[in-house]
Amino acid sequence: MKRRQFLKAMGLGAAHLAMPILSRGAQACTNKPNIILILADDLGWAELECYHNTFNETPNLDRLAEEGMRFTQAYAAAPVCSPTRAALMTGQYPPRIGITDYLRPNDKNHLSTEHITIAETLKHAGYATGIIGKWHLTGYANHGAEEFPPNVHGFDDTIVSENRGIGGGSYFHPYHFNREIKKRLPGREHLVDRMNLEATEFIRRHKDRRFFLYLSHYAVHTRLHGKEELVSKFEKKPKAGKGNTARRNNPHLAAQLKSIDEGVGMIMNTLDKLGLAEKTMVVFTGDNGGESRVTSNAPMRAGKSTLYEGGIRVPLILHYPGATPSGAVCKTPVSSIDFYPTFCEITGIKPDQQQRVDGVSMMPLLRDPEAKLKRDPLYWHYPLLKPHFLGGRSSGAIQQGHWKLIQFFDTGKSELYNLYNDIGETKNLAVKLPEKARQLEEALTNWQNRMGAAVAPDCVGHGLQF
């Protein structure tokens, strides 16, 4: 079935496709809940209090975890922004989509309209759909590129989103990434506050119908710039770092995260007041690991731009009353590619069979956090023409059980780690366990071939031309 035929069928047959398929326990909730997906940019695994951070303050996110489920081994589909966001929208691995690095402002590459996004799928099942904030899945007309904004991918409302390059941070109005956005808040309008306001208004506008809200924060992407009163508060805390480039206990990162957390509280209060809390799934996660120039991802190794744990492991909290046991902790590995099938299952929608979905539904874990998913190993593919400015190298990775192998395309060498007893990836076991390394290398190569994964030119000559 072609894409347009599928969308037409979805529009005509949404009632049929929306048949409930939840377990008896989950049927205590509405069969077609609202969905709010909150994505923080460059937020490391170790930044939230419920992930044992002792400097940052995230009481609303901690409450969300106490009332829902917290995942300890959730992964971004890539160590940088755009490929993870593409994977989240489609349920597919980045090389299948053709986006494996972040998109530049004048990039010719973009999320193809041949892919059916989760927004399109939900929209054609009767959901109101909206994105507030960062898209970053296209180049921009203002930079000479052909632009493919969120509205061509199923979003009814596009609010406070960029139409220019977003690098460098722009956290106070006027916002350089979109000069047409008019100020709404009194005083010096902060971007996170503005987005929080827009999120609560979106919920109120659509309180009488089902909705999908993608609240996609630009924070905590560098350059960090928190509100002065919050920065001052965190600067006074014991062991506070200095300035917005502190590598530990960064007061600007803490201030921006505090603003994100306040928005989570605003959203939950709005849902409560409107009687929607029991009918809404709220998800909070990140797009890749924390940037090591402004934070520490310890005990994970390295950070954004690398395939070490610090670059790809992210926080994930899922709150869905009546389906998730309160205060549950899930240790089963999950990935950005799993949101698409999860949202489809929980709303009873069948995705187009012609669009291969690489992720698997997390619903078994929501019913039982100790359950195991029926899935292949997790994979990553991150080919680069040159090393990333944060230190990442052209590489691929596979995780199977406790074992993780990283293969560097620029040298052809691999590193093997046992994450069960070496979460910091300090002991490379590739030489000590050559057979295990060879087995994982072969599995990674086979997956790359199935994906049609392209390797960057600097890898030619190292035998990695899969």
C-alpha cells in the first residue's frame, strides 16, 4: 500500500483501526488516551534527582516517576539530535531513514514525506496533533534549503518552532531561530517558560477531544542561559560550578532544567483540573546524552556525539495511571524507536504494514517492569566524515544482553564491554574475548547490510564497506 493510500484508509477506517488491544489491567484506562511526549535536548542520564543527582532540582519529574515508571536503561537511537528525532517519529533506525547525523541549516537532507510519522498516524485516527518547539528534521528556506516543516508530517499546530539554524542557544526573546515569534510573557521572556505556557494552552484548547502533544524543548542545548534568579539560586548551592561552562554542577543547566521541571508541574496540574490526568499518557525523555563540556554523565563514560553510554543512555519516565504500577523501575533496555509502536498499541492503531517498524511496543513492560521484550539486539550507526567537535568518532555499536561492542569505522578496531559489571566502559574485553567480539561484529555487519547503512569516506580502506 502506498503512503497516500494508507493515509486515506486511515481517514476512512479509523474506527476499525482503533479497536482496543490493551490487557485487562490496562483497560482500566481509556482505550485511546491522550499522549504528551516531552523531549529535553542534550539531557544526560544523570541529571534528574530520581536518577540520583544531588545538585539539580526536579521535584515534578521525580513525582512523575514516583507515580509512574522510571527506566534505567533507556537509549537514544543516536548520540546526536536529528537521527534520534527521526527515529522517534517513525519507529525506524536512523540508517533506514537516511538521517544519521544532525542536519545543518542548509542541509538538503530531511525526513522524507514517504515516511508515515506517529503524528500522521494519530491524526488520521482522530487525534489533534501539535508540536511545540524543536523540529530539526529539515534544512531551512532561510538558509537556502527546501524546507519540510512539521505540518507536512502530520502536525496540526506548529508552535514556537524554528525556521532558521538553532545552534548556539537562544533562550530569551527575541529568538534568533525564529524572528517572527512575538513576545507574550511579561518582562524578559524565557523560551522554556513560553513553551510551558503554550503546552498548557494546547491542552485546554483540545480538552474535549483526544490529542497528541510533542513538547520538544531546545533546553538544555548549549549555549546554556538560565533565568537570572534561578541561576543565582544554584550558584549559591554547595559545590556549585562557575558559569555556563562548568563541567559539574552547572548553575545554568540546573536553572534551565528547573524551568523544564516547572513546566511538567504546570502540565500535570492542568490535566488534573480538566479531569484528564487518568486519560493521558505522559512521557519524558531526552534525545541523546549530556554534552561533556558542560556536565558530567558519570558513572557513564563520555557524552554526546559518542556511542559510549554517556552519549546514548537517557532518562525515561512514563506516567500512565491505571496501566503503570506506581514507583516502578524497569531495567529492560528500550530505545527511541520503541515509542512509535508503543503509542500505536496503546491507542489500538495498526501501523502501515508496508512501513517497516524496527521498534517494539513497551506495553509488556508497562504491565510488568520485569518483563522482557521480544526483540533483536539494539544497534547504532553513526558514520562521520570527520570526528565530531565534541570528540565522537565514526562508529557503530551493538548491545546484546549485558554485552556491548563499539566498532570504530576510522580504524576498523572494536571495543567490547560487559555493562553488567562495567557500566563506565573502563575494561575493553575485545582482546581477552575475541570470539565474543567476532560474534557481535558479525551481527553488527549483518544488520548494517540489512539497513543499507552507508559508511563515510574516511572508513574506506579499513574493510568496513558494508
